[in-house]
Amino acid sequence: MHTDSTRSGLQLRSLVKSDGTLELSLATVSTPVPAANEVVVRVDAAPINPSDLVLLLAGADVTKAERRGTAAQSLVAARVPDALLKGMTGRFGESMPIGNEGAGVVIEAGASPAAQALMGKTVAMLGGAMYSQYRCVSLAQTLALPDGTAPADGASSFVNPLTALCMVETMRGEGHTALVHTAAASNLGRMLNRVCIGENIALVNIVRSPDHVAQLREQGAAHVCDSSSPSFIQDLIAALTATGATLAFDAIGGGKLASQILMCMEIAINKKATQYSRYGSAVHKQVYVYGGLGSGPLELTRSYGMAWGVGGWLVTPFLQKLGPAATQKLKERIAAELKTTFASHYAGEISLIEALDLATIAVYSKSATGQKYLINPNKGLGGK
């Protein structure tokens, strides 16, 4: 049961001013009394996903950030580049909560039997503002985790697992038979690799270092291409020839990689062609950009015929098209395979106060592959 002492809690906020100043701070916010089909959760783990960093840091240059004050009263200020401000006018002056997903223990429940059944249970949540000590959410935003599951194990139960499963659903729905994935040594990439192995789907993993190649090989990946290798293009053509992959999901979103993937797909397809066409192959090749790890513009050098496409892709709109019943089945699978197929690994855990430490920001803001961090909003704050 919630007490007066926990009727409010700290929440991490991000504010962009019209002059281009980013301010990060902690605010004390009230915790609503849950409605009949709502629960209040003490948030014990919330991952820092790349999508969270976009909202949290707004592209600001954190290498020149300044911090004022101490502990919960501190404020971090940094400068957002002018080139990015034009797209942020809608958030000027608005202090925004951060954190797409998280997990914790239900400490208060609404009057409905379904809500009451979750009292004391560990649940995963999706719905924003998860970098908060307490979060009041509807039952539809929760996923009850198996008994004995630690919040850290369930913190990434939505974004990455649902994205991996929906990539496979997209492949099937659009008539492709194999996949390509970039930045494939990430938590999401490893999940997708395990899903594809389990479902006998050919997957071409593109990574950015020999270490990442070794990591995925250890996990059983059959096709791993290192974009830093001098033989990358030849290796990618060979993998695409072997798999027949004509659909790629790109987490980089900048530079030449998407164009290189399309080019190599075309070369692999034409290896089996029986006649020449000046318009290229008739097989449609598709790259979906779903991330923005690359800071530069997307460069396309057309060398792959006329049957191709590059577009944006997000899991939330896809789930809306999929519908509640099919989405629920995916969530149930995630819960059942949370410690196997959909297991996540983290480089460390930080508190809300540590999230405003300049040295800590410098580490988690890099969003390096295999270096994801968890925020524990109640770490060191005595949340009950």
C-alpha cells in the first residue's frame, strides 16, 4: 500500500529552451491514486535505450555540459546544435519525463480484481516516464513477469523483444524469406539472432568490429559481416547469395551502409539471373531505417536497379496494425522466454542522481554496442 511518504517521488526531466539550451534535472512529482484498472509500481529498473537518449539529450553536445548544484538539486546544462533546433520547436519550454519502459514491484492497486491480483508482483511496463521512482500505469501497459523474475531481468521486456519479433513479422508479411540487420551485436541484435536461430530464419548480421563478430559467432550466428573489414563488400555479397535476404533493418540510419546493402543484394540476385536487364532485377529489395546511430546524412548511390526501397520503420505503428490480440500473443511469448531468447545484458546500473553526473553521462550517452545501462530510480533513495 502506498503511504504518504511515497505519494510523491523524483523523476528525471529534460527541457530544451528556445535559445538552444538543454537542461537535465530531477523534479518531485505526485503519484496519482490508481483508478480501478491501474496499479502503482515502484520502478526498480529502466533501460537507457537509444530512443530514450534522443529525447533525454536532444542531440546536445554533452562533452561541454556543465553541472550546477548537488545531488537531487543539481542541474545539467548543455548546448543543442542550431541545426537540430528547427525540429524541436514543439518541445521548447516543456519539461519532459523520459524512459520508454521499465520494471518494478506493484505497491498499490486499483479496485478491480485484475489490478488487485498484481499486488506485490513484479511487472514490466511500457508507457514513458519510467525514470521515476513511482509510476501509475493501466493494466494494459503492464506485463506480469514470472515469479522470481528480478526487475532488472524484465526491464527490457517491450522495446527490444517486440522490435525483434515484429521485424520477423514484417519479413513474413512482405513476402521476404531472410533478413539483414545492422549494429547486430546490440542487445536487440542478439535477441533477433536467437529468434531467427529458433525459427530457422536466415539472418545476415552486420557489425562494426572483429570483437562483435566473435561475440555473435559464439551465439551461433551463421552469417556475420564486419563493416570495418577491407573485405566487407565481398563478405556481404557472399552472405546475401547464401541466404537470399532481400529485407534489411538498419539501426545506423546514416552514411553509405544502406546503399551498400542494396547494391550487394542486387549483385547477389543477379548471380542467379538468366538474362540481362538494363533496369536491374525485378526482385524488390527493401531497407528499413529504424535507428539513428549514425550522425551523418543517409547517402544513396543508385547501383541496384529500379526495384528497391528505403523507408522508416517503427515498432509502435506496426503493433497498431497488428492489433491487440496478436500483440498480446507476442507479449506472452516474451514473458515465457525472458531469460533465454529475450535476455538482456547491461554494462551497469545507475541511480537518478548518478544520471546527472557528467562523467556518467559521458559513458551512457555513447550508446555503444553491447554497453547498455540501466537506471534504478530508487537506488540510494529508499523507495518502499
